[in-house]
Amino acid sequence: MIADMDRPPQLADCPFCGKPPEVVWRKLNPRAGCKSEGCMGAKLPAISLDLQEDIDRWNTRSGHLQLPSMHRT
């Protein structure tokens, strides 16, 4: 379980299309995933935002955990 359930965790952009994932932030079953039409990431199951392992897996690129950038365009 993640430490701070008051706000969504920082997530890297989709590794396939580069767009930010869509986040559904609520107390029960918070989740995120890519929703871009035609993107391979949109075909993957949603990630559970109450499990740190899922968050780390989403933010990992080429076997290395990447911290998401703090800016959004």
C-alpha cells in the first residue's frame, strides 16, 4: 500500500505513446492506465494505485525505475 492516499502518486507517461495516463483517484480501487486510441498501453490492464509495486512497474523503463517529470503540457 502507498504511504499517502490523500493524493495520486506521480506516474510516468505511457511508455508506448508518451501521453499521461488517465487516473481514477478514489478511496476504493484507485487506478490508472493509458486511454489513448490505438496505443498498445491502452490494451494493458489498469494499474492499481494502492499497490506501490504496480506504480513502480508502470514507472520502470528498460529495467530502471524512472521518476516522472514534474511538468505536464
